[in-house]
Amino acid sequence: MRESLFESLVGVLVVAVAGIFLYFSLQQRSEAAPADSYQLIAKFNRVDGISTGSDVRMAGVKIGAVNAIALDPKTYKAVVNFTVKKGVQVPDDSTAQVLSDGLLGGAYLGIMVGGSFDYIPEGGTVEFTRGSVDL
């Protein structure tokens, strides 16, 4: 009787810990496209390592997330839709590039800021891109 009570308590504890992990993973997923953000588009030759939910960073700081990746059937380029926080304006001569977190880490979309005083409007396209490098 005592052993079955102990096993039941351990089982409940395991289920509770699994529920906590599930809750935190769903919270992280919901931050991928916050409501106070706007959409931008970039076209790449290669986007190896980028997936839906990947970070968008500027100067190493997360400013958004990748929403969708699709193939343009006319140009055969990867079209990446991503969000940027409303307070962050991206100059229209900025470069979007696929960067690696490290040798074994994932990839993210990095925005290299340009020097223009004009900004990409909501729904606009980042004209200058650099795809991922095949090691």
C-alpha cells in the first residue's frame, strides 16, 4: 500500500512538471508574433537553418520573429515574412542576412542597419539580403 502511494505521488509530480514545461513552451511560442509589431518581407537565395519562430535580431538584440517561409515559384527564392517591434524602424538600405548562433547552434535573421533616413514601411520589403553560408 505504501509503495503504490509513493508511485502515485511520483507520477503526479512527473505530470505536473510536464505541464509546466508545456505551459512555458506555449508562452515562448506566443511571443513569436506580438500584437505590437509590424510585418516585413525579405527574399533570399538560401535560408538554411531558419524556421518559423526563429529570432530576428538587430545589433544582437531580439526585435522580432520569423512568421512564415515560402518559395517564390517565379524567382525560386525563399520569401521570409517576419515581424519587427513597432518601436524599431528599419532603414530602407539595411541588409537582412541569415546568421548562425554558433557551430552547433541554430540560425537567426540578422538586420544590419543602413544609414538612410528613410524607413521601410509596414508590409515593405528588405531589398538587400545575404543568405546562409554552407559550411
